[in-house]
Amino acid sequence: MGDPKGLVMTAERPPGVVPVRPAPAERTPVTRSRKVPAWVWALPPVAVLALVFLYPLALVVQESLAPGAYADVFGSQAFREALVTTVWLAVGSTAGCLVLGFVLALVIAFVPFPGGKAVSKFIDVFLSFPSFLITLALLFLYGTVGMANGLWTDLTGAEAGPFQFLTTPWGVLLAEITYFTPFVMRPLLAAFSQMETAQLEVASSLGARPLRIVRQVILPEALPALAAGGSLVLVMCLNEFGIVLFTGAKGVTTLPMLVYGKAILESDYAAACVVAVVNVAISVGLYGLYRVVSRRAGA
């Protein structure tokens, strides 16, 4: 048997008609679009970054290179005191944030209480608050004419209250710990949410007390998050300006306050630029450390 389709085609074709093959369709030329090099797309953001950030930074570095500027600043007692004050305030605030943040995150994550989820959500909202807002709240509570001193003078009849610490380095330390503690709690809560509860249950079933569970089970898991949060807080405390300014602590001079004083009050722009360059160098170095730690912690 032949092809049935062929029989049908032959039967339907009129006699004497030669089949005509359709002309081949014209091929349209394929035009290949040229790809734009990747460096072309990088030019606009690099240009904006250079104009907004790199150019002013270059001007600051250039101004700091004035003859004898670094020698004068490094040899001044004001710079040395500001450097020591900045470092010890940053280290003390970081240590306080680590301890307080770990305890609060531990309670929120592992101690069930009404409103625990709301408190955890509030931590995220707190991160968006400006630093001066927390300082103003502390001034309303413990300032010279704050609520605590007002209540004391009303009860005792004294002329002034006993709470006068906000204008001292301890007041700045309290304000920084209050403001920066949530920056430590956020990575800790994220780390605790990924922790397997089976480890805690096994440790508890073996008779381990809560403090031992925290020390031997929870703390090792929280160390990377603690390191990442602590590094970030340390960098931010080194550059904090608003808290020191709003507390009114005139005897507390940090590097950012020294830059403000040299540039605005004394019009010594070369010295201000030298202090700014030193502050930027310290901050960039610590930020590099923070990135390394946070990358290892997966934050």
C-alpha cells in the first residue's frame, strides 16, 4: 500500500495541472544589538558618588595637609584628651550595650510573657529613632529641671535635686547605652530565632540549670551575633555627636565635638580637618572589622 495522503492528493488534483511550489520566504536580516559595556552603566553612580562624597572628602584631606597641621594637632593636649574620651566612651557604651542587649534579648526570646511579640516589633521601630530624641527623654526625666529632681524638691523642699549626672561623662554613657542597645538586640533576636529548641530541651532534661544552659548552649551560639552588633555599636559610638551635644556635657569633648569646636567656634579649619581625618580613619578601620565579623556571623 502506498501513502494514503498521496492518493488523496493525486485524486483531488485536476488533470494537466502542474503543482507549483511556493516561493521561499525572504529571509529578514538578523540585526544583532550591540551590548553596552558594563562600565558605562557604572559611570553615573560613580560620578554622583565622586561629586557628593569623594570630592568633599578630598578637600578635607587637602586642607589637613597644611604645613605643621598634623604636628600641632597631635601635640595638643585637647586632641589627646578628646581621643581618650572618645575611645573610653565608645568602649564603655559597647560593653554596656552587649550586656544589657544580651539579657533583654534572652528574656524576649526564651521567656514567654504577654506582649513579647509586640516588644520584639518595637525594637525594629526603635532603630529608626534619632539619637537626640532619646537624649531629650532622659533630660525630661533626670535633667536639672526634670521630673525626678522636681519630685525630689517638692518632697524635701530642697533647692536642687540630687540627679545632676546627665551633664557628666556618665550621663553621656547612659544615653548611648540606652540608644544603642537595640542595635545589639536585633542580630541577637535573629540568631535566637534560628536556634533549635531541641538543644535546650536536651540540656534541661539532663538536669542543667538555666544559668548553665545560657553559658554552655545559648552563649556560644550568640557569640557571632554579639560580635557583629558590638562592632557596629562601637563604630557608631565613635562618631556620635548628637547625644554629647544634647546632654549639655560641656566638660565632655569627643573627636566629633572637637571637630565642631575647631571649625565653628575657633575657625581653625586645618586643625578641624586633621581631627576629622583621624576620626574617619579609625571609623573605616572599625567598619572593616565589623564587615568581616558580620560576614562570618551571617548577619
